[in-house]
Amino acid sequence: MSDYASLADQVSALEAQVADALFDAVRAQLRGDAGSADQERQLARVRRSLVKAAAVLRALSEADQQSD
């Protein structure tokens, strides 16, 4: 496995953790906790960025494997 693929796996694992935190923030928002809406929006942005980063790393890994 290339370094890019390993990094993509790590980023994907981090994205899963952020997704869990995002669901917690949504639940807090439903309970009416103050500030949870802002937290939910920020976590959603982080999650989307991590998904994109993992996809780019996987594409780099595939390109790297094809060039070998």
C-alpha cells in the first residue's frame, strides 16, 4: 500500500470520528442546546473537507500505482 493510501485511510478514520461528533451536535441541537447549531455547521464543513481530502489521496495512490 502506498503512503497516499495509508494517509487516505487515516483521513477516513478521522472523518468517521468527526461524523460521530456531528451526530452528537445534531442531537444537542434537537435538545435545544445553545451554540450547537454553529458547532454542527463547523463539523459538517470539517467532515466534507476530510471526505474530499481522502478522495484526493486515493486518486494520488491510484495514479502512483499505475505509474509503477
